[in-house]
Amino acid sequence: MQTLELEYINWDPIQKFNLWKGFIIHIYSLMFVVSFSLGWYIMKYIYQKDDIHQKYLDPLFICTFFGTLIGARFGQVIFYDFSYFSDHCIEAFLPIRKNDHSFLLGFIKGYEFIGYRGLSSHGATIGIILSSLFYSKTILKKKSFIWLCDRLSLPVSISAVFIRIGNFFNSEIVGKPCNEKLPWAVKFVQMDTEYGEIVPRHPAQIYESIGYLIIFLLLWYLYRIGKKNDNGFLSGIFFIFLWSIRFLLEFMKEPQGEEFINFLSINTGQWLSIPFIIFGFLLLNLSRIKKYFFSL
């Protein structure tokens, strides 16, 4: 009797939709829309539960949106593709790419709309931290920066799930080659040749998505039961777990663009993750740190 053996998945998805005269929406961009929309509703629930007026919600959305986008883009430019973007400055700021055979919006020759595909999660995190600090100091003055970090860790963690799904549709941030007999191995038909040969690989994006989903569910549970929601506990858990997952899964990924740092067999993404993990431990022990310094 023959047994059914599952082999790798041929992944050749639709990446974009043509809407009108060259105006295109990419699934990766759609995942950003889903992320921010879901994040808005999560923070709306949190503000209602914590008795914060809804007038503070839209400014938070604006600050977080621009902090994420600007931080993520500049992180990608600085950490991963500086040599390319130094010669293509306009592409560092706008979601376009030079293409002599294309017409942007149907009439601007020489460029095509590709969406913001090159985005750095480390840069996005820095951008969110800075924009949250600005928001807490200038708009929501009655609550601390740490209070805000604890709550933002929930929508950010679930947003990371959808962003990695977007990467999966783009066939980017791919995993290293694996045994083609692995049932969930993926052959990324559309992946960039800079990653190497088109062979069955680990779906590293999906691994990360699952990890981030587990983090979100844990944080949501801790928040709902009121587990230390005001002293850095939730954000500490967020930084430690999320960036530890990122650090470990980097061993299963192909290099991303130019490696800004590659030392002791640890790549750029891993070195950039270490400060965030340390920051998480500091947040987790914030109450002890405060107690120690105020007792001096």
C-alpha cells in the first residue's frame, strides 16, 4: 500500500491589484492597512477600558503611523541598502522605482509604483518609541511614556503578524534551503535572485508570524487580567520575547540586502535586536530600578 507523502509548496501568488490607470495596491501595503486599522480598534478598546477620552485616539494613530513609516524606511536605507539609496535618493522617500518602460500613474515616464517594500522592523521600532515619547509628553500628558508603551505593545505585536504575511506574499525575507520533503517547505517562485537559487526553503515569514501571534495572545491575556499594566511589565515581555524570536529566526533566514554588521557569525538583524532585548529586561525590572535609585 502506497503512502501519501507531502512535499514542498510552490508559492507563486498575486502580489498586487491594478485598480485604475496604473494605480496599484500591493498586498504588502494592504497588510499595513489591516495592521493600522486593527491597531486603532485595539487602542480604542484600551482607551475605553482605561477611561481615556477618545479625543486622544486619533493623534495617537497619526503619531504612530508616521513614526512607523518614517522609522521603518530610514532604518532600511541606513541599515541594509545605504549604497543603493545613496544613488537613488528619491526612491528612499517615495514608494517608486526607476523603470524606463513604465509610466507612473499613467503619465510620469521612467518610474513605477512599487509600494514601500523595503522597510526595517528595527527602524520602525525606533520610530514608534520616539513618536510615542512625543505623544506622551505633548498630548497625553496625564499618562506616562511607560504606560503608553505597555498598551502599544498589544497592537504592535498583532501588526507584526500581518507585516510578515505581507513579506510572505512578496517572497522576501525568505528562509534558508531545507529538505524538499518537509511538508511546509516553500519554493518561492518569485523571490529575488539575490537570495540564491529557487529551491524549497523554510517559510521564515510564517514562523515569525506564528511567534508574534503567540506574543499578542499572551499580552492580551495579561492585560485583560490586569497583570502589572502600568510599570513596564507588558512592554518588557513584548521586547524580550519578540526580539528574541527575531534573533533566533535570523539563523534560518537568508541575508537581507547589504549586511551593515556581520561579526562573530551574527548578522545585522541580530545585532540590532540585542539592544531591544536589553531594553525589555530594563522595562521588566523598572519598578526595582526606580525603587533602588529613589532610595539612594
